[in-house]
Amino acid sequence: METFFMVNRWVHIAAGFVGFFVAPVALAVRKGGPAHRRWGKVFFGAMVVAGSTALAGAQHIQSLFLLLTAVFSLYMAAFGYRSVFLKHLAWDARVARADWLVAATGLAVFAGTVAYGLRVGHVPVVVFGSIGAFTALRQLRGYARAGHWTKNQWLLNHISGFMASYIAAVSAFSVTSLRFIPFPYNFLWPTALGVPVIAWWQWRVRRQRVATAPAPGLFASPAPALHK
């Protein structure tokens, strides 16, 4: 078992390292183009591996922080990736049962996380749990409005999910490697810097100032009479 956890640790570090440097590349290239799709998939894969190995590692070292960031990062990465396939909710009211189930489970898990954080007085747990709960609640509200989404709602969700997952990865790196930063700032500085960046990107999308490349499959689909 010790060998397994040692290998698990190095796989986690490698995946986190890849995701740490790939995310800015995906943001820098033209949205929807081949490079963006390729590096976005690499980032998503890295976050899935890093989150999964973190779940196993958290059980071994009994780390609440590692467990929380793993769940948060996995959920946000899945939220961002899944949003690409939900463009049709701008004109189609049909939501898959699995989407409802994942969002409802996320809300329950993150609400419990907030309650636990408040009980023990752990600020980062409350912050991460609150962001997760807000995201899951927004998903559920969005599914209830399926068929009436704006044409760029999927893109707003895509940006929020992937960047929040990246923030969690940076937070994990900060806590484990930047030991000169005192608690709880080592947890929270990536969130303090990252949330305004997410807001700026969403502002650009709403103002239609993000250039996107038309492409078949993952990032393009026919859309009848989309809302403005």
C-alpha cells in the first residue's frame, strides 16, 4: 500500500503540474479553435487525474484540505466541460436526468461542507463550500429555465467551471509549496485573484468581445432562433 500511495502522490504532482501550465495556454489561444480545444481537453484530463489521486491521497494522510480541493476541483472541471455540450438548452427544454442528479448531489455536498466549516470555524472550507454550493444552485436554476438560456450562457458556465477548477489547483499548490504564506491566506489568495479574472472574462462574453472560431463537433452546433 505504501508503494501505491507513493505512486499516487507522484501521479498527482505530475497531473497538477500539467494543469497548472496548460490552463493559461488554453486561455491565451483563440476560443473554439483547434488549439483551444486540444489544450482544454488536456487541462480537463489533468484535473480529473489530479482530483482523483487527491481523493485517494486525502484518505491516506487524513487531510481535510486535500479532500475538499479534490472534490471542488473535480466538480468545477466537470461543470465547465459538461457546459460545452449544453448549448442546446438555449432552445431545448430537455435536461438529462444525470445533469439534474449531479447538480443536486453537488448542492447537498457543498451545503454540508459549508455547515461543517462554520461549525469548526474553518474559513477556507466555508469559502470553497460556498462557491461550490452557489455553482450547484445556479446549475439547478439554469436547468429549470432550460429553453430560455441566452446564446452565450453555456460559455459563461464553461469559463466559470474551468477557471474555478484552476483556482483550486493553484490553492493546493500554494498550501503545499508556498509555506511562507500564513494561514488562511495561503488558501485564499488564488480565489481573491481568480474571481475578478472570471468576472472580467464573463463581462467580455456578455459584451461579445471574445473572438471564437467556428468548429464542428465539440464547440459548434446548429442553433435555431437563439436568445440574444
